[in-house]
Amino acid sequence: MKRSPEFQHSVRQYINGRWETGVTTGRSINPSDLRETVAEYARADRNQTDLAVRAAADALRAWSLTTPQRRADALDQIGSEILARRDELGLLLAREEGKTLPEAVAEAARAGQIFKFFAGEALRVGGESIASLRPGVHVDVSREPVGVVALIAPWNLPLAIPAWKIAPALACGNALVFKPSELVPACGWALADIISRAALPAGTFNLVMGSGREVGQALAEHPLVDAVSFTGSAANGQRVLLATAARRAKVQLEMGGKNPLVVLADADLELAVDCAVQGAYFSTGQRCTASSRLIVEAPVHDAFVARLKQRIASLKVGHALEPGVDIGPVADGRQLQKNLDAIAAAGEEGAEHVWGGEQLQRPSEGHYLSPALFLAKPAHRIAREEVFGPVACVLRADDADHALALANDTPFGLCAGICTNSLRHAMHFRRHARVGMTMVNLPTAGIDYHVPFGGRKASSYGPREQGRHAAGFYSILKTGYLRA
Ligand code: NAP
């Protein structure tokens, strides 16, 4: 098996163009091998967070007045370095977060592509010119930066999510403070290290690390922070919402999901099983878009479950760097316990256990969990609450209408998929699924970076992320009237 390198990162924060130690030090641990410290990292408190915000506020004018070409060049340089170092960054990601090496390298590449995409977008931050209602008057609508933005990210996509926040923030001319999750500080630092070489004015980009309750909350409450983009759990999103609403700051929240994948009787069953396996279990099921509810029409229910069980049983769970591993470890001990609690609750509530859900021993001590599958009823917690692990349930549907009703019977509304060969059913589902994203004959997880990303209901709040629509959050419209 390929071993990880022996070096340890000792990583610092980046504040006002300088690398800074913290008030305390934390350690991130490899979930595939708990003996390995991936990084010792500097942790901020409220005071140091305040310094970072003030640095951004001071830098804002210089960066907001740079030319689009300067912004595009900086983002392009960052994207090029990430792409050139995708293998090394992927290795770091796999060690720190636990996704398999191929998945991690693909995520690193995606982060690079996102910077490249927004390098182009920096040139296209445009407005419109509209005829006035009055003679001799010109009207134009232009976009200006929001100001100082705070970017708070989760651990499950530790390169891609920061990339899809940082890149549009810079493209639109904002100064920013980025706080990665405490589980993945080395990934946050690696991005900051690359960004530091783009020679942005000091203070334009700042990295602070530390607890969400202290550093994240301080960012959400800070009077100089004009906008907060948060991705994480619904509970913490609510805290950010309250803090930002109280001072009328702009806010964007991307939160959890309980995404349905509907399988109709006319579906290609092999394709449906593929979609379910990829959507529910790859990346250890730790994706907001994971297909954790598989809603199957009665005539194919038993055949689907039998085939899915066979496929899950063949999946290899193991060290993220081991070739051939399909599912890496759960990201940390707290997350593992949450998964085990959800699995236990499913059994207690009467959901029928089909496969998995046991802790596994591997040559290295890690948070290994076998992929779990249950047959559930709509009221079961396993069918209602986000688990955020390799755990899925199957719900039986009487017909296509019942399947759609079950798909919508959730507080969440991120992504919904359907496997069917009927154009009529596919179009009806796309129109009536109460979500932000739909998939037909595709897994619910796996999205493109050049189109809007986000959901409805408890999954999302505020303007969409990604693609050209990201500018809706990272800029403010100004309407100018002029009499010549
Ligand atoms: P989390 O615990 O809510 O943490 C997300 C980030 O918020 C972390 O950086 C965290 O800091 C910080 N935070 C915690 N409390 C805070 C507070 N009071 N104020 C401000 N920030 C605070 O979520 P997670 O466990 O990292 O990520 C898993 C969740 O993210 C799942 O629910 C998943 O569905 C969701 N997610 C959603 C999307 C999407 O786009 N919809 C994408 C990926 C993940 P620390 O953890 O470092 O203390």
C-alpha cells in the first residue's frame, strides 16, 4: 500500500499579507490512520479574527479598484498552480479528510478549474444599459463589490467549496476572510499558500483558523463584515442567519440535504443501482447532495434492493490512499458516532436492516464504517434526518405520483433525482420536485461548476453559488441615471 509522506505540516494563518501564529494550536488527524497528525495549525480567537476583518476592510479600496485584467490574471495564476499540483494537493486532502485518493485528486483539479472559470468571469462582471422613460436621460445598471466578505466552509469538500467561494469573491472585487473547518486546516492553508503568491494587495485575502463557535460566530457578528457565505449544517446556518440578520448583512447559506433518488418501474435497473451506489456511498456518503433516500416503485422494489445489496457488499472500505478502495473512512470520531447513532435509531424504530453499518477493523486504526442500507417507512428518522455518512434507506412507492410525494416529503430541498425511461415522468418530476437541482438518470451527487448550485426549503438561503450567478451574491447592483 502507498504510504503517506512522513512530514507534518505546521501551518499558520494569513492575515494582512503575513503568516501569523495563533492564540492556541490545534492538530488535524488522518481519519485513515489515527496515529498520523496531518497538521498542527494556528487557531485564532475573537481578537485575532477582528484583526483579519480590519485588514480586509483596509484592503478593500485597493482591490475593488483593480482592473478586471489584474483580477483575471491573479485568479488564473492561482488556478494554474492548483492544477499543476493537483496530485500533491489531492494527497493532502485524502490524508486530512479521508476521501479516496482518486476522488481527492479530482476535487483538487476541480478547485483549479473553478479559479480558471472565475478568471474569465472577472472580465465579464458587467451591467446593462437601458433606455430611460424620460427624454435625454441615460440609465445604466452596474455591479459593485459587496465589500468585506466572510467565507465559512465545511470539511467535506475542503478545496472545492473554498474555491467556489474565494474565486467569485475576488473576481467581483471584494476583500475577504476565509475560515476553513477545524477538521481540514491543512487544506485551507494549502489554498492560502497558493493565493499568497498571486501578489494581491495585503489584506485582500485572509485566512483565520479556529472554532466555528468563536471565530465563525465572530465573523458573522462583525460590524465590518458586509456579507457572509456559509456552508455547513442547518443548525449552524441558523446561527449565522440570526447574527447577520440582526445587523442586516448580506448572507448566503448552503446547508444539509436528504436527497431522494426515485427509481420508477420502467427504469434501467442497472443504471439505477449505479446511480444509487455513487450517490449514496461514494465520498463515504459525506456529500450534501448524497442520495440518502432511495424511493423505489413497487414492481421493481425487491429486484432493486437485491441488486443494490449485492453491489454494496462488493464495495471495498479502507485507507484513503490504498489503491482499489471505494470508500474511505468517516472524517472524524464525532461524525462516526453520529452515523452509528443514526444506524442504531433506525433499528430501534423498526427499519429493516439490509446491509452494513458496522465499524470495521483495518491494518491502520481509522474511522471505518461499512456502507449501510435499510428498508424504511417515511416516518422513520433514517428517512427524515440528514446522517451525512455512508447510510441510505429505501422507501417503497405505489406509483410515480406517490414517489414524487415521498420525494417532496422532507424539510430539505437540495437535489432530487429520478431514474426512468419515460420522458413524461422525467419532465413531470423535474417540474414538481421542490428542490434547487434535479437529475434524470444521474446520481444526485456530482455537479458542474459553471452552473448555479443550491437548494430550497431548509437546504439553502439566499442567492445561488457557482457559475455566473455567483455574482448575484458577491456584488451589489447600482442604478445610475444621467442627463447628457
Ligand atoms: P458545520 O459543523 O455546520 O460547520 C461548517 C462551518 O461552520 C465550519 O467551518 C464550522 O467551524 C463553522 N461553524 C460552526 N459553528 C459556527 C457558528 N456558530 N457560527 C459560524 N460558523 C460556525 O458543518 P460541517 O460538519 O463542517 O459540514 C457538514 C454539513 O455541511 C452537512 O450538513 C452538509 O450537508 C453541509 N454541506 C452543505 C453543502 C451545500 O452546499 N449545501 C455542501 C457541503 C456540506 P468548525 O467546525 O471548524 O468549528
